[in-house]
Amino acid sequence: MKPSVVNPLTTALHMDIPTPPGLPLLAIRSQNRGHRPCDTCKTSHQPARRTAAAYMHAIVCLVLAYTCMTMSNLANAANKLKSVDYEVFGRVQGVCFRMYTEDEARKLGVVGWVKNTRQGTVQGQVQGPEEKVNTMKSWLSKVGSPSSRIDRTNFSNEKEITKLQYNGFSTKY
């Protein structure tokens, strides 16, 4: 069962309170005239409550509902974990490419590994939040170490994962 999302406009605006000067947002009224309990604080707001405290309570309810909704959206975005394997071609060995890759991964907060291959390329795997993995993919394709020359980068086995398989980012030998 999916948790219900609190709508900040109907949370505090169902109170049917006249809009005080400086609070035009409260002029929007809900169609619900039954004065049901507030979704945020579970308090029943009656139209007779036209005090400054009632207006302040409405504002607090709006802020709380909006904050919960925003944090929920951020949590959903942050929970999307991604894993991708990569191989970098070009002048990438003997130019501190692995060291710079490890440093960049740690700065971004992604996990995984990097290693040199016998074919003269650099291979590895990156895992983390989708946005950070995409940033690391861009770095591996375009930036690299200062002395490197990246001809191309192949990405494979890109998939969504439920949990990280590594605790940090390391160099394999």
C-alpha cells in the first residue's frame, strides 16, 4: 500500500478562514466545507477560529506539509541506486588515472573500484545515486587525470540496484 501524500494546499486551506492582509495564499479555499481534521496536525479547524493563532497554525501546517512532501520526493530520488561498469581507452596508464579516478569518486560519494588492464585500458565499476553515477560517467568520458588522453569510454552492465555492494572506492591490482 502506497503512503498517501499530503497536499499542502488542502491541508491548511480547508479551514475556511478569511484571508488576513499579507497572506494571499489562504484566499484559496477548499471545496470541503465539512471542516475535517487537518491532514498535518489532526486538529479540527473551525471557521470560528479567526485569531492570529489560527492563521499562524495554518501557516505552520502548510510549511510542515510542504516540507514532508519535498523530503519524500528527495528521498525517492536519492533512493534510486545505479551500478555501471566502464572501460576507458586512450593514454590512461602511467598518468595517475586510477588515483584521480579514486579521488573523484570519493569527492562525489560513489563507491566501486578501478584497475589497469593488460590491454592498456582502465576498467572499473561505479555504484551510487543515479545523479552522482552520471556525473562520474561524464568525468570518466571527458576529464580523467591531467596527463591522460581519453579516446573513448565504454559503459556496460548499467542497472538499477537495491543496495551498494562496496563500502568505498578502491584501486584493484
